[in-house]
Amino acid sequence: MKPAVVVGKLLRALLGLVLLVLGVAGFFTLAASYAEYPVVASQTEGPGWVRGAFHVHTVRSDGRGTVEEVAAAAKAAGLHFVVLTDHNDVAPREPVFVDGVLMVPGVELSTAHGHLVAFGLRRPLEGFQKWLDGGEAEAAVEKAGGVSVLAHPVQKRNPWSHEEAARRADGFELYSADTFFRDAVRNPFSRLLPAVGASFGNPVHGVMLLAEPGPEPMEKLLALEREKPRVALCAHDAHGLPRYEDVFRALAMYLPDVRKLPEDARAAADLVVKGLAGGGAVCAFRALGEPEGFTLEGLRTESREAHVGDVLTVHLPPGAGERVRIEVRGAGRLRPDGRSVELVEEGAVQVEAWVEAPGRFFGRQWRPWISPSPVKVLPASSP
């Protein structure tokens, strides 16, 4: 067969494949135009909870936007703060308001055992070098008075592998937008193509189609919770692809006890750090609805502890109806009323609200909506 004929056939095959991909993507674009958000309409009056983005990269490392561009995207999405975590950017920085959005300094450390996010540092990091032992990096964060968070700890590309440091860390990224994206890249036809196609018709729906959590992060979090209480965070891990604003509109970290940030940047940053590190912050996929009104009643202490035999009651935001269900993982079981959780054994329990949300096509799919930090379950207390 002549080379020209072979080349012609290859070109026609390639053109056919491109047209097929465009046609399939177009189908998801059409379906996305019918996806309605939010699923649960907000009925809260007055100022809502202060909300922001955690784990965001700029051009100071591998992000696509400047600090000013990130702030503009956050403002457009209705966020109040952004925790900046450029890779290995350990130079001390002060918090600052940019275009009305509080920029909180942090850093993502590249260690020999994975990535570690640090924020709330009171002193400069001493002795940190890129690819330092993970345990030594975590100890350096603790010595600097900061909060250590395991970044994308079970991500296949770069998981956390230092078990001792994992048990000492203060936080855990339960949901990671970057991990969702990387998982989709490994499944280009079943996950990435639907999300890309949907993005043309509804960018936020495109981001939400990426959010398909597997069981591994939850299992790891609950195992570590047996060691000590720790905070569970939603990590945007935003680099600008997908767009900052679209990711900011899809999910956020909320501070239920804060209605307004102080005008002083340092005081405001201290409040954000305290809120994120204290265990009371709530992760929410805000495209599905705002979480104001969600509470978990029955905890005996502010440290998110309870005892075997206790019953926790879930209060959902006003307006949450039949499309919302409670998911329980770990040392608890959901009672028949669908809103109370009985603690049945020692360990840890995670209680979340899930929503029946728009799916890939024209149907519906259950997705996580509101996720607090887990509760450590202690032995049954004496009468």
C-alpha cells in the first residue's frame, strides 16, 4: 500500500475520532445546560457563615494566577478568605486583604514522604529543605507553632507515606479537588470527557462531575482519628485549571462561629486559623447549597468527642428535604428516623449530609454536600 494512501486513512481515522469526541462532549454540554444549582435553596436570612478556600496555588509556584487574580476570583465567587499554599514558599509573609478578600499565608511542603500543608505559622520554619524526611518536616511545622495538614494523603500520584508523622499531623484533606481532577485524567472517557463537555454548558457542573470520592480517604481518616482528634478539610488545591472561580463556587470551608472578619488583617487571619484548626469548621460543596443551619448535636466537649452509647442528632439547613440523606461511616449507625446516629463502638465516626444532585447525563446522582470533622468515640462513660 502506498504511503500516501496509508497517511490518508490515518488522517480520516483521526478525524473520525475527533468528531466522535466532539460529539460526545457536545452531548454532555447539552445535558449540563439542564443541570440546576443549587439543589437546596438557601433560606437563611442575615449574614451567613464566613467561608473561604483552603490550599490555593499562585504563580509563585505552579499556579496560573497572581495573588490579585486569585483574590478577584474569590470575591466573584463570594468567598471571604483564601489560604495560599505555594510549594516550598517558606519566606515569612503577613496576611493581607486584597480586593476585600483576606489572603492567609501558608505553604505546601514537598517532603520525601509526600506533601504537607502548613498554615498559622508563628515563627519561621527552621531547617526545612525540599525532600526533607516527612517526620522532620512535620516536627518543624510543630516547632514553628503551625498547623500541619496531610495534603491529598491517598492520591495515587503523590500519597503520604510516613505513618508516624501521619499520626501526629493536625489535619487531613478528606476531599481534594486536585485529586478528583487527577483521577478523572486517568479515566478520560468515563470521567474527564463528561466533565470537560459539561464545563462548556455549566462550568460549576463540570467541576461537580469531577467530585466522585472513593472510600480510601475516609478509611484512612477514621483510622488516624483513633490516635487523636484531627480536622478534616476540603482542599481546593487550586492551580487555575479548572478556573479558580469555578472551583471556588463548587466548594468551600465554612466557619460557623464567625459572621464577619475583623478589618485588621492579622486579627482576621488569627480568627481563620483558629476556626480551621479547632475542628468546628465545616466543608461544603456549596454548589449544592449553603450549609448554614447544619449542626451535630450531642457532642460532650468542644474537642469533638463522645462516648459509646451516646446519640448524635443531625440538624440540616432549612429547606433540606427528601433529596438529602445522612451518611455514617465508622463507629456509628443511623437510626430509622434518618437523622440520629447511635455510637456503637470505640473509634471514630464521620457524619455527612449527601444530596441527590445532577448526574452526568439527565439523571440524578448522590454526592457529598456537608462534611464536618470526625468525632472520636470514647468508651462508654459511667452512669
